Amino acid sequence: MTKLLETIGGKLADRWWQLLVLPGALYLMVAVAALRYGTDISGLTRGVDQLAADPATRSAGTLGVVLLGLAAAAALVGLAVRALGSVIERIWLAEATHPVTRLLTRRRLRRWEAAEQRYQSALLAAGRAHVTGSVDATALARDAERLALARDRIALTAPRRAFWLGDRIDAADLRVLSAYHLDLVSAWPRLWLVLPEQARAALQVARSDFSSATQLVAWGVAYLLLGVACWPALLVGAGTAVVGWRRGRATGSVLAELLESAVDVHGRDLAATMGVDCPQRLTRDVGEQLTSLLRKDNWTEGDRP
């Protein structure tokens, strides 16, 4: 799924000033103030006054060199934080391939299975009540819906990854496979080529929003590091990280919904482009044909020309 997300990623160079230089410059100024003055506001005020009174600050050449250096340093800080954001994204989407991620995945799976069992029991009780009429079936059905929502808050499908976001993105592939027998990872590069510009734009915006959320968490971590020297930075960092985490869950869910929707709406276009007969809607039979065709499952060594 990481390769799938890379397909619809945006270009960094298009917004390098907004994404790198401005946040980096702000961070550098806060870092200098925190490391040199800590929480000494009066000392910070005196330092700013002394800097403003320095004759060197009135030289256009000196000021230009300083600003150029500040922009370069800010860009480097922005790139470092962006790299940290990419690491955070990979952690959020991590597969259960290491001892820690396997442990977290098993823990989430146990919680999901317990929630699924409670939901199935409530659903069975509601069905029995509807048949026998012995108790209020409507109330039991509402309880079953509530338990279904509680299960879905853990994961929409049985967890296979360490974190909720990884399972939410992964669920798009699993749900498409279950509904249409179509391997979304194999089909996506071809589907992307047949998507109309409006659909591509919506996916790119959703992907950009998700990346921005990971960058926000990364900036929160960066400010948390400054909390060692200046405790207010801890509050700023923690608040920024929490906001980024919440945005990540929201934007990741939107992105997963759009991935599924792209198949629902334009799956027939992919079938027609690949020469697979799909007269009405995408079906499992069509999905199986597409998956076999796109994954080259029918190719053997004897087919080599």
C-alpha cells in the first residue's frame, strides 16, 4: 500500500517555501530563544533590543547575507522534519514484520475479535427477538449497531497492521478484494491512467492532506525536543502532535474511502480499457479476470517468444 500512496503523492517543489522555509524559520527562532533564554522573558527582550541597536543590522549587505543564511538553515530544518514525517507515516502504516509491530498487531486483533464476538452475539439476540417477538427487537438492534461502531473504531477488518491508520488504508485493498476479487495494488497503476482529472485531483488533495498531518506530528516532536530547555515548548509540541494525530486519522479515512470509490465508480473503465467484458457493473468474475491479467498469473515460462 505504500507504493500505492506514492503513486498519488504531490510534488514537494511546488510548495517548498510554504512547507519548508517558513516553518523552519519559525522553529529556528523559537529554538534560539529557548536554548539561550529559556523562560527568561526579560532577558529575551533585552537581547532583541541589543540586536536591533547593533549597527550591523542596519547594513543592507549584512542583513541580506543573514536572511539568506536563515532561509538556507530553515530549509534544512524543514527537510529534516519532513524526513521525520515520512518516518512517522511509515510507522503508522507499518506491517507486522518485526517483534514490536507483531505484538501490537496481536493486541489489536484480540481487541477486535472480542468486539466482533460481542457484536455477533447482540446481532443474534436481535434476530431472535424479531422472530419470537418476546422482547423489544428494535432496542437490541440499536445495541448491535452500537457494538458494530465500537468494533469499527478498532478496525474495519481483522487487524493486520500495528496501528489503526495502517489497517484503515489496508482495508481499502481488502474490501475491494472481497467485493470484486480485484487486487487493488496490482490494478492501481492502470486504474490511475484511466481516472478523469477530477478524480485524480481529489485523490491528490486527500494524499496531500494526509502527508500534511504526518508533517504536523513531526513538527510537534521537534518542539517537544525544545521542551528540555523551555517547558512551554512541551505544551506547544504536545498540542501540535495531538492535532496532527487527529488530522491523520481523519484524512487517512478520507483517502481510504476515495481509493475504494475510485474502483466503485471507474472499475468498469479499467475493464473496458483492458479488454475485459463488463457490460453493466464490476463483478467478482470481472475482477478475477482483471486480477489474473494485471498480475500476469497466466504467464508461464513456456509462453516466452
